[in-house]
Amino acid sequence: MQVDPNPAGIVTATALPPGICRIAVLIPCYNEEVTIAGVVHDMRAALPDASIYVYDNNSSDRTVELAKEAGAIVRRERLQGKGHVIRRMFADIEADFYVLIDGDGTYEAAAAPQMVRMALENGHDTVMGVREHQDAAAYRPGHVLGNKVLTGLVVSLFGRGQSDMLSGYRVFSRRFVKSFPALSSGFETETEFTVHTLQLNMSMGEVLTRYIERPEGSFSKLNTYRDGFRILGTILNLLKQERPLLFFGAIGLVLAVLGGLIGLRSVLDFIETHTVPHLPSAVLATGLELLAALSLACGLILNSVALGRQENKRLAYLALQAPPCVDL
């Protein structure tokens, strides 16, 4: 994974030669009337040749009106949740590179050319904007801690990861977008991005970007505890799907150890007296050991299924043409 250590904010709109490839800016929105016009204007200044799409997710304020006035292409997604919006965007829009940015004005639009250039020059399928903040109000301590914990969990379970797994500022290649299954419905979609990248061993990079506090009147839709537990559940579900031998093997190991501890007393009694005076414990231990063996068997079978699914996803990814503009 490549990381660009350059300070955020030094890139300009001239960082990319005009017309080098088709770039689509994707902005999912829900009640962002305070910030959406500014985000569209900033992305237009950063990427003058890009097509800017705002997908409204049942906003009850003037988000749609202001986005249209700012010059964005506005569409709607009725199913509530960021994951549903991402799925619709990825299905509808054709481009060589996709810049995904939230409509809340917290991400630095000026970093977009640098991120796209990194993807172009290095053939990356995904480049992430890693958030750097100086104001605690911009990035709440609970969110920082949750991000670190969840990112560390993904690294430990899948072998490697990204510095800021939950960042909503990313650049994707067409091959990434059109091979991404997009199964989540809410904020856990960022976790899916990361696991999809790791499972297919895609090339990825990172650019440090400034994270900005929301302006007055703009409110975060992220619930620290509710969405944090949903993301944790998504990680465990993806672990079960993508690495079932590890998932069911760990369950089997716990059951086997527990059964062994419970059954040890009955074994020692039988060795000493040739009787089993604590029959309920012996039956419970036998049941736990059988469940452990069954869990391991499930893991072995599902591991073969997961390998076949991974091969199919890789073939679907390779069937897509790489962007014709990777050589600058």
C-alpha cells in the first residue's frame, strides 16, 4: 500500500491534465442543505472536467434544490441508508475513476486531484483520503477510538488493512466499482470497501487530507454506538463469509476447550474408579465436543465454498477493462 506523506491542501485544480479520463464525483446526501452547494463548488474547482453527481436519500430540506443550483446532476434513492445510495451510484454511473465524498463539507476537496493522480500513476484500484484533524470538534474522540478499534480488528482478522478504514473520502477505479457487491445498507459500507480490497488483493494507496469541522447548522447522521455495533457486526459477518475456517474454527476451539475442562473430572473419575459418577457433566462434555467437531466440519466445507466465490469475484474483476489512461 502506498502512502503519500505530502501535507494536505497543497494540490490544485491543475494537478491533472484536462480531459485525461472520465471522472465522476459521487456525493451521497441526506439533509445537507447547509453544505451541499459548497461541496459541489469545491469539487468543481478541484476537478473541472469531472461529472458531479448528488444522490439524495429522502432529504426533507433544500438539499436537492441547492445541489441543482450549484450545477450538480441530481438523482434520488428512496431506500434509506448510505449503503443503498452507494449501490445505486455504482450501478448507474459509468466512468474511469470515481471520487466518493460526503456532502457534509468535512473533507478537503483540494486533495481530490492528488488522489486521482496517485490512482492513475500507480494503477491503484482505490485511494483513501486519510483524515488528519487538529480540532477535536471536527473528529469526536469517540469516533476516533471506534475507528482505531475497528481498523485494528480488520487488520488482525484479514492480515492487513488501511489507516482510516471508515473514511468516506475515496477514489475508485472502474474495476473496483463494477466488481463491488455492495450488500450493506448503512454506514457499514466503508467496511465492505476495505474487505473487498483486501480479499481481491487490489492495489491501494492513501493520501493525508485535512478533516474539517461541520459548519453551524449541520449535524452528523452517524450514531457512535448504534452504527459502531452495526459495523462490528458487519466485520464478523464478512469474516464468516470470507474466512469461514477461521470463524468456525475459533468457535470449535472454544467449544472443544470448554468440553475438555468439563469432561476432565469424569475422565479422572473413570480412571480412578472405573465409574462415571458425574454423568450429566460427561454428557455435556460429549455434546460440546460433538459441536466442536461439527463447527470445524462446517468451517472446512464453507472454506471451499468461499474459495470458489473469491475466484469468481477475481475473474469478474479481471474481466473488466482497466482504465485506458493509466500512463501519464
